[in-house]
Amino acid sequence: VLTYDTDGVEPTVTWTSDRDGVVGTGRSVSVATLSVGTHVLTATAASEGQSASATVTVHVDNSAPVLTITDPATSNVSTCPNTPVTLRASVADVNNPVTAPFPAANVAWSVSPGGATASGFSATFSFPTAGARTVTATATDERGLTSSAMVTIDVATC
């Protein structure tokens, strides 16, 4: 925002969103925490009892989270029957600010065949019989967008 005051007193500038309230102060602001949707942003410059405002409309899109299975590091794992296998995932979501990280409860794990399930950033499974299993982790954001990753577990006849 370009401000000018003839008496030399620097105006204060406040930025507000019609959806999220005050989002910053100063001649320019960078905001990574606007909620998803259309916002009317208003910059209000005030000095010595006088003020002026300007508005702009912006639209914030929802992006799907990005889920990565971090452990095991490879997409194929071998194990023996009844041996626990722990898997871990991380989720990045540009719509979740650092102050409100992606909720662990929104990460679901499932095993096929077999139907075992778990939730959270890690899950431990054991398999009683030999055979290939596919474990899928799915992250679902607050608007229902999803991201999934899979790992194949080969249960050998040890």
C-alpha cells in the first residue's frame, strides 16, 4: 500500500479479511494462513483521526495434502509371519499452518488383503500367514481431499 500524509506522520495500515478478521499490519503483509474461500481484503490507513481504505478480492484454493510413507524407506518389504512391521508417514498440507499441524487422526492405514486398519502417523501390523500384503496410508484434509501412498509387504515362509 502506498501511503502519503502531508504532515509527515506515518499512517498505520491494518489489513483485514471479511472471513478471517485482522491478518496483518504495515504497508505490506504476507499471509499464509487465510482460510480457503473468497476473501475481500481491506487495507485501512489511519493517521490523526483520519482514515482511507482500499479493497481487493482474492480466492484461496484448497490443495490436497501430500502423504509420504517415510518408514520403511522402500516400497517393498520382506518379513516373517507374526513379526511386527512398523510403518510411519508424514503429511504436508499447505492449508494447515504450522500452528495447527495436520491432525494425526486424519491419517488412515489399511491392509489388503486382510482388512486390518489403524490411524495416526505410525501403524504396526503383524501378519499370521505368508503372502503379499499391500498397506495403504491415506491422509484426508478438512475439505475431503486425499493423498495416498502404498507399500508392499512380502510375508515369507520363514
